[in-house]
Amino acid sequence: MGKAMTHLTPAARDAVQAAARAVLGRCGPAWRIDPRVPTTATQAALDAGAAYADIATAMAEIRDAEGPAAIRAAAAATVRYGMIGAPIHPRWEEAMAAAYALGATADEIASEARRIRREAAR
């Protein structure tokens, strides 16, 4: 967690992390990520002394740290399992859910899938 949250107690920092993950998961594809999305975790973080800005900072840090790997995994699963007309594969669903839970967009995943396909074609 970044330096911006050193003013919080360890319990409040944990609450902020939980709220950030809850909001990211609730917002799904990140057309609009807003730390004010009402969740139980958000309210717990606010009750612990955090501000919406703390939650937004944690959301950005989580997305920056974990997002690229999740997008790559979802794109790889799309390339491997995403065949038009085929039944949805559980591993594809799992990878997509993980990426969406970090705020990834379908466009980000599709762009990465195109890059993977181009590299495989070489």
C-alpha cells in the first residue's frame, strides 16, 4: 500500500484494501470505477477512519500491480479457449472474472489477445 495511507491504523489499511477489492469487483469492467460504490467493505473502511480518496488510491495500486497479469491471463485464455460457437470453458470464465474484478475492460483484454495471436503467428 502506498505512502498516502500511512496516516491509517493497520486495521483501517486492511479495511481500505478490502473495500478497494470489493469496489473493483463490483464495478466489473472499468468503464467507470468509483470508490463511492456502496459496499459493506466500503462502509467498514469509512467507519475505520479512511476516506474515499484512500480507497481510490488502493484501487489504483491494486489495478497497477495485478491488472496487467490478469489481463494477460484473460487474453491467453481467450486465445486458447475462446472459439466462436464453442461452449464457454470454465478456465476462460475464471480468467475473465479475475481480470474484470481488477477493473479490466473487454477492450484491454481483446487488445492483449490480438497481440498474443500476432506473436504466435510469427
